[in-house]
Amino acid sequence: MARIYGLFGGIVTGLSVTYCTAVKIRKNTQDVCSELQLSQLLAENKPVITRPYTDPINLQTRSRKDIIVDLWDSEVIKAIQWVYSLGKA
């Protein structure tokens, strides 16, 4: 029984870390693309369209700990639902 708990714990942990990494990579990719477009416009001496200033500190109201806890909880719930669905099949 302990092996099963260890297996599920490892799977859920691995999936959580992979998901968080993918989200961070996607966000970084979008930031890099926007900066490259801005640099290209500056290099071609075209007028740059400015966006209104937004304070990134105020946009993030949740801590990383809260986000990880929520991801962990949702993955645990999915794993438990999957295990219970095995008995119904």
C-alpha cells in the first residue's frame, strides 16, 4: 500500500512541477516576443505604440505558495477521482 501512495505522490508532484514550469515558460516566451517586436520597430525607426503603464506588483495578488497549494489540491483530487473510477469500471 505504501508503494502505491509513493507512486501517486511522485506522479502528482512531477505533474505539478511540470505544469508550473510550462506556465512560466509560456509567460516568458510572450514577454520575449513582445520585446523583440519592440526592438525591431526601434531598429526600423518606426513609431512605437506605447501601452498604458500597469504596475506588475499590483496585478499579482496571490503568493506562489498559495498557487502551488491550489495546484497540489486539484491534482490530488483528480488522482483520488481516478482511483475511485477504477472500481466502477
